[in-house]
Amino acid sequence: MAELFQIAGADDPLLRDYTSLRDVSLRKLLETERGLYIAEGEKVVRRAVEAGHRPRSFLLAPRWIDSLSDVLEASDAPCYVLDEKAIERVTGFHVHRGALAAMDRPAPRTPESVLESARRVLVAEDLVDHTNIGAVMRNVAALGFDAVLLSPRCADPLYRRSVKVAMGAVFSLPYARIDDWYNAPDLLRQLGFTSYAMSLAEDSVPLDSVDAGPDERVAVIVGSEGPGLTEHWQRAADHRVAIPMAAGIDSLNVAASTAIACWHFRPR
């Protein structure tokens, strides 16, 4: 069972994994060096543990000890107990409900292992906003897609904000980064995927005019916030599709458009 430690103050060195969580660049550095990520909120902490991720420690306000008692009992990681105001001083932001866990970051998967048994995948190019990555991962999981492929510049699905927005979907949804991004369309084609690029190109066809059979391997490709997909990926895709719009609006937020595309191509 996790041993409880009553922490005297926000400057205790035992809390080093939780300090300065607001600074994105600092967190990227620290989490890479230490091989960790932060799970925030009782549900997210619980889902991370249920997915087999190993806690390094817990940081809880007193009121969460009882509700997470089963998680604590099954773990040998230390649990640091601190009031919510002090937790906010440690992390530098308002902590949702006063429950955090520092988790061991799982080993990255290869694109080939992620695609091996997948029938429906979402491919994301240069989504740099952590909120969008979290929302996209949640949409993809909810609508029955099997996996996500990320370009090298995409935001981290295990960054605190991404995990929180995804409500833990990142723990159960297989994903991988592709280092050789330029040749990734060829990889999809070699593995038998038909690719559909979400694009505003002049030759894009309405999304609701295309369909995929139940046995077809489908890759839906979305581009970055603002500029969208690069010309290379638009032209390398098998099809270019667009969501029909009204009122002179040409596009939706990437998370919203991803949800619509995944619903359209969902497994039947």
C-alpha cells in the first residue's frame, strides 16, 4: 500500500516532479529527462492506473485519500498529502479537485505496431495545441477508431492538459509518432490503407459523398491549426474531402472536424 506522507510545505524536495507545471517548455524538458507525465483529477489518475501505467507518486488533498483508497492500496508509490492551496503553490496553477499523480511514461510504440491490426486510424500533422490533441484523442477513441499517428511536431498526448481534455482516452488508444513524416503516406499505402485528407483544395469532394466499406482500412488525415495540411500530404492522399459548410464559413476547429470525419467513417 502507498505510504502517506504529510508534507509540511510547498518547497519540500519530495515534490520535485510536481513543480512549475504551468511552464510548457519546462515540463517538456523535465518530463523527457525524468521519463514521467502528470495525471490530474481522480478519474484520470484512476484510468491511468487501470491502463497499467505505473505511478511514481501521488499528490493529494486530504479529501481524496478515501475515494482513491483502492488505488493507493494497490500501489507501493508514496502518497504526499498537502492542502489544495499549497498544491497550487507547488504546481503554479489551479489543480482540478486537488488530485495528481506522477506516472512513469510508457515506452513509445512504433508506427508499424500501432497499424498492424488497425482498420480505422487518424493521422495528425503538426497539431501543436495540447487541448486540440486531447480533444482529438477523445473523439477518435469515442467513435471507434483504432489508433492515431502523429507527426514529429505534434503536441504531446501525455502532457497534463492533453490528458485532462482527453479524459484518459490517451491511455487506452494506441498511438505513435512517425519520424520519417515525408514518406509516411507510402507507409500507409503499403499497409493497405486508403487515405482521406481533410482539405479545402479546389478538387476536394464533400465528405458525405464518399464511403468506405467495412473491410476497408481507412486513414483520416487532418492538418495543423491555421494552415491545415501541407501540400505534400494533400497530394499524397488517395482522396481529398471537405465538410460541407453554410453561412460562408469555410472550416471548423480541428477537433470538431475530426469528430465529424471519424463519425462518418466509424466502423459499422
